Amino acid sequence: MKEIKQTKKYIIPPLGFGTWKLNGNICKESVERAIKYGYRHIDTADVYENHKEVGAAIRKSEIKRKDIFLTTKVWRDDLSKKNVINSGKRFIEELQTNYIDLLLIHWPNDSIQIEDTLDGFMQLKADGIINFIGVSNFTINHLKKVIETKIPITTNQVEFHPSLYQKKLLDFCSKNNIILTAYCPIAQGEDLLIPEVQNIAKKYNKLPSQIILNWIINKGIIAIPRSSNPHHIKENLESLELNLSPKDFDIIDNIGGNNRIVNPPFSEFNY
């Protein structure tokens, strides 16, 4: 797999396997299959309630732990320093691992001071429980508050796909050495029906999903599609093999729209 380098020692595979809404045996079997096919980046979260299944799948794979990049997230109600530390300790027990590669703030919560939250993350890092710190669903204004703390973050995981091309956010992250990670990269299937995407897929004799994932990854963005379908899991991985022309990239760039799929009542996207 291609790799996006973070430091000399650690890397984040650009195509991860998402586990949102995957639970029980379906989750365990899907993660096992993904690792077997070649995925080395697994994304989960406390609120997904599948830590035990994800951990079991990683152990069963017999792939060395250092070769798997594992990401999970702290829920927005648990962002006090004390709760962050307790959450991190609980997560490694549930995942049955010695450490977590990347821990994210799942959603911003302006009722808790970001400095307090990040102090907890830094303690987990000092204790060897996590390697990298990140955020999710943060706007530019949220990120500015993080940057003011001088605590470096690795990534901002957000919804990103052709019909929600967050270029300003992408540019801001790039300028500040923050990698963007795209969840819902095909807009839960909606963007597969975009005529421009379908036309490009026909041109390359590939699937619309593969075209979109390749477009995302070649922008230096990490993509974490989720599927329990064995064929889709494998097809998504094959998106790395494409070489789209600059013209085709431009076509997708200009699709436009503000088709946000994930927008819960507590979101702060207007901030």
C-alpha cells in the first residue's frame, strides 16, 4: 500500500478500514477480512461499541501489532482531563492492546476547555498509551483554538466527498501540517450516482467508488470507507492502483454542493 509519512518511525496508511455501525461477529469478521486483504489502518471509536471485536480481529490476524495503525476516539461527553485519561486506559483494555496509534476527540464540545482535554491526551502520550493526537469534526475555528495550545495534532477526521468538497478546510489543514482524514468518502453511496463520477468510472473501466477514493487519496487525504461486503472491501483497496488524469481530478473538484450527510444536533459546523 502507498503510505503517508508522519515521522521517520510512524506512518498512516492512506486507505483505512472504518467500522462505524459494524458490531458483533459482523464487525470482527469484516475487520479480519480487511486485514487479510491488506488493510493496515483500522478506525473505530468508543461510541461504536465494537472495541472488543476490533481487538479480537487484529489479534487473530497474527499481523504484528506494529504493522497495524489503530485509531479510536473519545466521545464529546468525556473530554475532561480525568475522563480522557480514564477513557484511554479503558480503551487499551477493551482493544486488548498495549497502545493506540492515534486517539481523536470525536466531536468538539465548547463546554469543556480544549486545554483541559489536550492535557489529558498529553498525559496518555507520556504514559505510552497513545502515539498521536487528533481531532474529528473540527472546523477551522476549532482548529485555531487547538493550534493556540501549541500541542501538535496529526489529523482532523471529517466528512469529505465530491458533493462535500471542503477545500477551505483542506487548505487550512495543509498549511498547518494537519492531515485530513475523510469519513463517509462516498457519501454513504449517494456520490456514486453523480454523472461526472460515473462517466470517469466508465472511462477507466473502474467502479465509481474506486474513482472517488482515488481522488481523495491523491489529494494527500486519508480515506476510511466502511463496508461489511467482502467484494466492496477488496474493491476499495484496489482504488490505490488507479492513475486519474489531472483533467479528471478537476472535473470531480468542480462537482460542488454542500451535501453533508452527518449533522447531529450537537454539531458545531457553524462555528
